[in-house]
Amino acid sequence: MISDSYNSRESWQIEHQCPQCGAPVLLDETDHLLACSYCRTKLYLLSQGPFRYRLPPPLETAKEILYVPYRRYRGLSYQVRGRNIDYRVADLNLLTAPVKGLPFSLGLRPQVLKLKFVSPETEGRFAKVDSALRDLVETALQFGPSGSLQFMIGDVESLIYAPFYREDGRLFDAILKRPVIPWDEGSLEDLLEQDRPLDWQVRFVSTLCPHCGWDLQGEKDALVLLCRNCQTAWICKNSSLEKIDFSVMTGGEGPLVHLPFWRMRADIEGVRLQSYADLIRLANLPKIATPSHEAVPLYFWSPAFKLNPALFMRWTRQMTAYQPGGQAKETFEGASVHPVTMPLADAVGSIPLAIANLMMDKRKMMKLLPDLRMTLTDALLVYQPFLVRRNELIHEKMGLVIHRKALAFGAEL
Ligand SMILES: [Zn+2]
Ligand SMILES: [Zn+2]
């Protein structure tokens, strides 16, 4: 489903047991933390590659289950064509196994059914994921005219396995208990995974500060966990917590909330974008590039939290054009901070979008962007101060205003 309305979004939930006490826990697909309300355990969720879920077949099915993978993608999708940039929230669940005749999409099941994690103990057999079918997702996300450029900024990417079973030479949908296609046994072995790798399972990492042992702080969808005791920030990487650098900008009189942003530098092939002077030329800013501008490094800015596609695009452009600086500290003592919900890897996807937005020579831009190659050379998590008003948050210096509701909407994306 591709739409620009937030109400039509579908969200999946996952049933699991607390690894500590076995109590049932219900997770949202955007959750990074499992918090057990019974034993108070808090754990960081981790998987090798995308999370693999399955739709559990009804209990009374005694047949061998064949699980067929659907690739799930949710995120922001932008199409650039000359001066026009169009955008959507994309929400897709597409068949990614080469089995002709099966439903192309999972359709409207999320409201009713809960997912479970695939584990090495899951009974049944699994169809292979056909990576050639990835293009289908890209094609499905195309909504602009042909010849337009496309950027995607992901939110959820996972695999959902739907259950089927064989009966009387036909394949049945195990949930609807309806035959879907005739089934030729001969081709079966080629389609199925021979072994299920052990890494097909969710793993859990303790959320105690590796530095001082304090309980790390973070909302359930937070990617970065904070230690309020030793003033450090942590991210989960390769199954352990890794410390990351951050900076908290000061400023503003009155109650503040700090919103997180990724500040990035990149080497971009085919265009020089290293200094503020380069930006002045690229965007035709109403300034003359001086030698001192040549020495000021250029940073790309992206929100490190989810925002609706229009605001996300506007802020990447505005902040990159503004190049916010100022006084910073390396402690969030006393600061109220908004959780980081967008990983750096996704934020990097906003760099071509910012270039598309800022570059004045649109013909050159349409030539440059399709084969754009860039290497991230530096990144920092920067918390920017926003004044809290009754309905809005305001960044005084940059003149950025966000309705508090829009921030809540973003959190649901
Ligand atoms: Zn528990
Ligand atoms: Zn600590």
C-alpha cells in the first residue's frame, strides 16, 4: 500500500515470551526493546539480517507447514523529477519466493493476526527467499512518472513467512484453509531451504550500561540508549553495546526538549561538497563564497527520529542550508531528550534528497543523482534545543517549528 495518509498504515504486532520469566510480551514491529511488565527485565532485540517473523497457522492444523516469505517494507519514498519532488509513505508486504500463483501481497491481515519470531525450533519447512524479486519492491514503490529518480528512507524491513500446506495435489493457505494453487511435488526441493541457519532467531542483549552498570534509559522504539549516570550513549552493534559520541547544543530560555539529528559528512563522486563555499555555489545561496567559507566544513543534517515525509524533506534541506553551529556540551544532564528512532544508515539516504532539494541546476542534478556514489566520512549525533510551547516545539535560531502532534505521528510511523 502506498499512501500519504497516516491513518491507512498497517502495523504488525509480535507475540513473544520474556526470555527471563516466560511471561507473554506483545511487541510492536518498530520496537527495539523488550520490556517485561512482570519481572521488569529490559532487553535489546537483535537479529542477523532482517527480523524473520511468521504468521502462526491455526492450532488444529496437523499438516506439515510450508512457510513462504513475504518481504515487508515500510518507509518514506521520494520521487524527484526536475523541480518536483513527490513523496509517499510506503507500506508493502510482497511475495519474495518464486512460486507462481500465490497472492502477490499479504493484504489486510495485520489487524487480526499476531506474528511470532521464526526460531530454529519452529516446525515446518521454509521456502527460499528469491533475491531477484527484490526489484519487485522497487517497482511497486514507483509512483512517479518514468524517468524520475527515487529515494527510499526505510523504517521497517523484515521478512514475514505465511503458512501453507499440501493436500490432494494442491497448496492450501493454512490460515484461510483455502486452496490457492495446484502443487507439483517435483519442484518442491529446489524451492525449499535445506537447513535453517541458527542465526534465524532473535537475540537479546542486556540494557545495563557497559561502563558503570547503571540501567540504560530508552523508550521501546529507541535505537540509542542513554546512561544518565555516566552520561554516555549506546547503540547495539554486532550483538553488543557500543558507545557513540554525541553533542547537546545549548540555547533557548524556558522549557526545552532536545530533538536528535545526525550530522554527516560525505565524499560524493562527481560533485564537490566539502565546504560551506561549495554549498553556496551549489544552492546559489545569497552570499559570496569567501576564502573563510572554503575552510568551513559542510555537514548534511537529517532528523534522527521519524517524521512525516514532507517535514522530513523540509528539515533536511533547511538544516543543511543553515548549517547550525553554536555552543555544545557532551552531557545530557538535566536535558529532556527525544528518542533516536532513525538509524544513521537510513539517515544517509537523505543526503541525495538534500542535494536534489538544494541544487539549483536541475538539469545537472538529474544527470548526477542516478549514479550518485558517496562515502560517509564522519557522523555525529547532535541534540538540538527546541522551546516547548503549548502546541509546538520551536528551534529559535533556525526558525523550525513542529506541531507536537506531528512528532507523535512520526513516532507511530
Ligand atoms: Zn519477564
Ligand atoms: Zn553508565
